[in-house]
Amino acid sequence: MTSLKHLIAAAVTAVALGAPASAETLRVGMECTYAPFNYKTETGELAGYDVDVAKGVADIIGADLEFVCQQWDGMIPALLANKFDLIVASMSITESRLEKIDFSSPYRDSVGRIIGKSGQDMNLFDDAGAPIAANFDGLRIGVERASTYENWFNAKLPDADIVLYDGNEEMYLDLVNGRVDAIITNPMKAHLRFLSQENGSGFEFISPAINEVEYFGVGVGIGLRQGQPELKARLNGAIKQLINDGKLTDYALQYFPFPIHNEDWGDS
């Protein structure tokens, strides 16, 4: 009996010493409807630039991932409620968000553009790129709820008639059907999901790129709860490696004809 106990104990010890430590699992929140950045394919698998970035970072830091789909306006509250550990959802790094959560270094540019009917000279912006408030009078503008675009309109054009939406697909549909006169959104996504498609025929960008750091931030980063400097440092190192290895460019070229990050970020 004693010999059997010793054998069992030795076997357990050997397994414990020889088995690799379990990889940490990081739960990642994203909309899952924001193509081409994070969305579900016809087979139900998650795909998109954000998904590629999340997987690339996880490979470098040695973590497993568990994706959690979350509506946009509840993204930060869900992170703070520990529903997931990271936000990888094309979320711009802004001062207001930094009051609530922390961010990694950026992995994507963050800008906005307004889309309307082709051939209409609405003259909404002056030569310096500033909005002309009077020329927005009488226009209904579609804006995603709780987004940097809503913040920009509230600050720059508080009297504009904006219509809030929970997602971009609804905005595109209402624009086509004339329920709104224009919409503001991410130009990269709009090109792929709308302007280059049949239902986007007859529409175009009617504004310059809007990239004011005060509202749109320095770029898009990975969101995490405050007070996690070690995790943040690991995320930053992984993003820098993805840039310097050319992986971020590879990810972008699957969806766009150009990179969508700043190469200088790899040197910072």
C-alpha cells in the first residue's frame, strides 16, 4: 500500500513539474457588428482588423482569448463591471474616456468624414477645414450614439439636427431612404461597407477628414481598466512589435488598399 501511495505521489509531482503553466485567458469586448473591424462571418466566426490585432497581441504575450459581444454604448460600463478584461473595438483614445479607463498605445488612426448625396455642393466646411454652422441649418445628420462623432457635433455644432443610431447599418439605410440628409462615420468602414457597394451609389464624402485630437484622440487603442501598468506595458510592447514586424500593415491590407496606422508609432 505504501509503495502504491509513493508511486501515485511521484506521478502527480512529475505531471505538475512537467506540465506547462496554463496560459492566461483575456476576455475581449467588441461590438461584433462593426465590419470590417469586428464582425461575424456567415459561419458565425469573428473576423476583422480588430480581431486580427487582438489575436496578434495575444500570440505575442502568450494569452488565450475569449471574445464577448457588447453593444457600443455599454462598452466602457461593461469593462468596469468586469464583464471582460480588454476592449478591442476601434475605440478612440480620448481625454474623456481616459478619465474612466486606461488605453494601450494606438494601433489604428481615428478620423471621421461626412457622407451625403453626390453632386451637392453643400459647402459645409471652410478652406481651413472648420465647419460652417449656418450651412448645417435644415440638415438632418445621422450620428452613432455615444461616439466621438456625437461628442464632436455637440461641441462644434450644438444646434445641428442630429439623429442618433445604435449602429451604422441603420444610418446607411436611412440615408438611402432620405430619412437623414447626411451621416458622419469612419471613412475606412464607410468606403467598404457603403460607398463601394451598390446601395452606396449616388453618395460620396462631402467633408474633409475630421481628425481633431481633442475629440477623436490620438488614435484607436486597446481599452483596459485603470491600475494595470504591467498588462498595459505588455500590450504596448506587443503593438510596437506588430508595427515593426509589418503585421499591422498585413492586417490592414486584407480590408483596405492602404495601412491604417502611423508607422512612427513603432519608433515611440
